[in-house]
Amino acid sequence: MKILLGGEGKTDIGDFAIEVPYRETPPRPGVVQILLERIAGKSHDIVDGVRWDKLRKLRSGAHRQRETRNVMGLALMAKERQCDAIAFVRDRDGDEERQEHVEAGVSAARTMLAWGGHGRGSHRGLGPCVAWANGLRVAH
């Protein structure tokens, strides 16, 4: 299974937060990869990682929140790279609505990109590992 990681920086996605020419080989893991390995073992291939601030910004309508569009952008990038899943973390930063917006993005990505999945966070189909930094909540 090929997976694209998403996060804020090196803590989240390890050396994948660094431009390719400057990365260690193999890239040092961040918390997303470590959580993913604890949940699903090492039966996957990490294709790449993307920092949230480097995502292509989707303009999918005023009705979508920024965090929803970010998750959809990560999923679209994964689909373009022929990945089977995304795994990411996103801080709440005290914003309770952010969680709802991220989960809406996961749902929209599944629909928009026709990724299946067997329940939230399944490691079949679109299987995001969603971890919330405030009161760590991991969906798997």
C-alpha cells in the first residue's frame, strides 16, 4: 500500500518536511509514520510527505472550510501520485470546529476521489490516521 503523509513540519512528517535534495536517506520518520507503523505495521510504502503550508490550495467553493480544503488537497495529491491512502495529523489549536472541518474533508475526499474504505481510518482504501494534538485522538 502506498501512502502520502501530511503534517505541519519535521515533528509530524519527519524528513519528508525537507525538500528532496536535502533529505536524509532513508528519511527519518515523524510522528505520523511512527503512529502509522504502530497501527498498521510496516506493510506499506511511504511515497512522500507534504507540509500543510506547501499544499496546493483548492478553491472548491465558499461553502468549504479551509481545513476541509486542505484535507481534500492532500487526498488529491495522493491520488495524482497513485497512492492508496493518506495519513496525517492536524492540531486543534483550541479550535473545536477544526476537528469537524477535517473530518468533513476526509468524507469529501472519499466521495470526490472515489476512494473506498471500511470505516474511518481503515487501512484499506482511504485510511487516514487522524491524530489530534490536544487530547490525542487516533482513528484507525
